[in-house]
Amino acid sequence: MLPETLAISLAVLAGPIVLLTREPSADGPYIVLTAPWTDPDDMLAKAEAWEVGTTPPAIGTMAWGEGQDLSYRLAQAGALFVLSGSPVNWLCGGDL
């Protein structure tokens, strides 16, 4: 029973894991996840980015900015994870 349950769990989780762990596209927007002790507004200012969206995501911050290296700048400014926001926004039914 355990091997079947494990196989089913991996099959169900594989799609979202691949979607969320791939390299974010350079054309933004991004979902930015920070540590609880990191101020998201300060992190965005350091990365020269800004918050976008009509509804904030349940976790993280939806960010956009200029330049092809924005995901790198966000990581250097303190982001734990920088995810491509377009597929996540589409999955969650968001409106940019």
C-alpha cells in the first residue's frame, strides 16, 4: 500500500514542483518569497523593483522591474525564492 501511495503522491506533486522550480522567465512578473524578518518593501527598493497586481498573493509579493537581471537582483536583495509569476498568477486566477 505504501509504494502505491508514494507513487500517486509523486505523480500529483510533479507538475507543480516543475512549474515552481524552473528558472523564472526574464519578462516578469515574479512572485518573490522572503524570510519573515525581511521587509518586502525594502527588498524591492534594493532590487529596483516594484509591487504589482490588483490583489496581493497569499504568500510573497508580486514584483516587476526593469532589466534582464531582475531575478538576480531580487535574490541579491534578500529574496529566498524568485518564481515566474505568470503561470502562478494564471493558476490562481489572478488579474495583473
